[in-house]
Amino acid sequence: MYNINSPHAEEFICHDEILDTLEYAQANSNNRELVRSLIEKARACKGLSHREAAVLLECDDKDLLEEIYSLAREIKQKFYGNRIVMFAPLYLSNYCVNSCVYCPYHVKNKTIARKKLSQDDIRKEVIALQDMGHKRLAIEAGEDPIHNPIEYILESIRTIYSIKHKNGAIRRVNVNIAATTVENYRLLKDAGIGTYILFQETYHKENYEKLHPRGPKSNYAYHTEAMDRAMQGGIDDVGIGVLFGLNTYKYDFVGLLMHAEHLEAAFGVGPHTISVPRICSADDINAADFENAISDEIFQKLVAVIRISVPYTGMIVSTRESQRSREKVLELGVSQLSGGSRTSVGGYVKQEIPEENSAQFDVSDTRSLDEVVNWLLRLGYIPSFCTACYREGRTGDRFMSLVKTGQIANCCAPNALMTLQEYLEDYASPETRALGVDMIRTQMEQIPNPAIRRRALENLERITKGERDFRF
């Protein structure tokens, strides 16, 4: 058996254990008694092991699948209610020294327009994002020690936090940059970041090395152990994920859950978020070239089983997915959504003369933030722009303890409604505002604690009078 407490990548992501797990799952795919027992175990909302989860993923029985989907919906509702956290990516630079075969940033790509935002460019991009209504960003940059050193990332974070435009303010910056050192993670923590996000891409070491033939990212162990170093550097909210389609989805699914188990065992807290991107075309990358690309049906199944297996972890889906696809997975487990996203460097500021493409991937959902908010409201969701937990110190094990006891809803429900009210007052179209007002009125009546409901109503009244940033 592998050592779950080991900091060494090939021990906590054990190839032989994954193969044994997949063999076990396949052998039990028609074992209705076992599958039903696992569904009942998961109903307690304590999660499942990677081996147990693999059995559910292997199951193709229609009746049992519907039970799995139904349970995923129940767990999603229990922990996250109808709240959907909104964010946007901000691409700082697409300079990169790596040779990842699935990413148009790869160093040999001569057709992509290489760009890097100056601090003045960042100010313009952030103001454009603030004018949409965004409060939470995820900054992205290629790996390049010359163009994108840690000093540039830290300066960019300071710039983003410094910008106040009208009623706009970016309250939380999450960071998605290449694996780095413990010392650099300490610097990011000191800069006030929210979640550090890094996708493994694939947990299959041999395929990983083929997909990353050159550059610092080619070091499988250094990349896979990045979250351990981030935790050691004081960042207690980390976000993991794979790029489904690079390798067989079942293998990477098991690896993903093993990584979550390792973080829980080693640091007492698992990942804050799990992202589930799929391979996507862009510039000189054609998704059709990847034989392991997954269907919408498999994608939905993955989301449902992940939600059952790690009920306390937020799940993110980006604008890689279409409106139709996003609608399906929202009910099955997704709790965070990007809106009005641009994946090109400088993409939020309108240009009189369109520039050459600098995007990392093609966007499938091209709607504006207001259109996405309107759509969510019509579906019965509460678009939330809340960042209160970060600013109140509810991170890492403190956040997880509130989630596991069910107490987090006392914070999330009123904060979601207050930040939605801010959005409606400052940015929403008349139609979206009318929908949102109705939603807030209905949801306020459902807050069970009278003291919390009274305080939330008082803060909503202050927001309508021009005050901002109230939070529980």
C-alpha cells in the first residue's frame, strides 16, 4: 500500500495503486449491492475514498446512475444551496518557456501574439472588470523567469488591490501560476492572495512527461508536489484540477482524488477547490487531435461523482464549457463560475483595431457577466460576489470546520445576498435588477436565524443608500 503521508509525488500518486483501483472498479461495475452501499455511505456527506469513488464512476446501470445524480444534487444543495460564486480570469502574460503540447503558449508557437501587461495596462483591465461588477479575479501567466518573474506577479497583485473605481474594488485575487518555491509561496501569502490554483494536467507520469517535453514544467515531481510547498509556505487554500482529455479520464479521476486525500492527510485540510476543465482548441491547438477527449455525458458523470466524493470542496467550471454544458453541471456539483471571461492578454479593454489572437483557449460561453447573472437568476441560483471568508480569516481548516458542521451557511447566505444587492445597485441591467430584487426578497425570508436575517436586512438597506462591503 502506498504512503498517503509521503511528500513524494510518486508515493502519494501511486501508479500501481491507480491501476489496482481501476481494475477493482471494473470488476465491481455490475455489483449492484456494492454500488448501492457506497451510495448510502456517501449520503452521510463524509465523502468516499478514491477506490470507492472509482466504483461509482464505473457504474453504467441506469437506475443506479440516477441515484448517483440525485445524491449529487442533494449534497450540492446541502453544502452550497443555490449560491454560485462568480469570478473572472485576468491574463497578465502569455510569454512561456515550456513546451506543453496542448497549450498555445508553448515556446515554439510562432503564430500567437506574445503580450505582457504593464502595470498601467493592468489598471485598465481591472477597471474594465470592476465596471462589469467583478469582485474576485484569478490571475494567470505563462512560466517565464525573464518576462514573468515572481516580482512581476507580486507587483501586479499590489496594483490590482490598489484600484478603486466608482464603487468597484477587487476584493480577492486568486493566483494560477507555475509551480514555485516555498519562499515564493510565502511571498504570495504575504501579498494577500486568496486561493493558489495549479492544475496537474494529468497524473500519469509517463504521459505527463510526453505532454511536457521541455521546460521547467517537464519535472513531474516538482509540479505534483507544488501544493505541499504552497501549504508549507502558509497558503492554506489551494485549488487542484486536471485537464480532462490529455489522458484517460478514469486514471486522472483517481489521481485527482488521491491528491485530495494526500493534502487532507498531510495538512489536515483538503483542496479548497477542484477545477474540471476539458481540452479545448486555441490557435495552433486542435482538441480533435486528443483521443482521450470526453463527451458531455462523461463530463457530467465526473462532476457528479466528484461532488459525492469530496462534498466539502468547491468545484469550478470555466467558459471553456458552453451554456448548455454549464447548466447541466451546475445542479450536479459546480459551485463557482466565471462570467464575461476573456482568455487573451488585454482582452477586457476594447480595442479600436483588433489585435492578433493571444488567447489560451477558445471561449464557448461568450455571454457578458450581466447575461450570465440574468441566466443564473432565471434558473433559481443566487450569483454571489462574496469574498468575506478570505477577509475574515475563514480559510483552510477554519473554513472546512464551518463547512463540515453546516455553520458556513450562516455566513454564505447573507453575504451572497448582500453582494448580489451591490451588483444590482451598481452594474445590473434593469431586467436583471428586477429579477435579482425578487430573488433577494424570497431568499431573505428563508434565512432561519432571525438575528442573522435582521442584520442582513439592515445591511441591505445600507447598500441601497450607497454604503458598501458589509459582511458576516
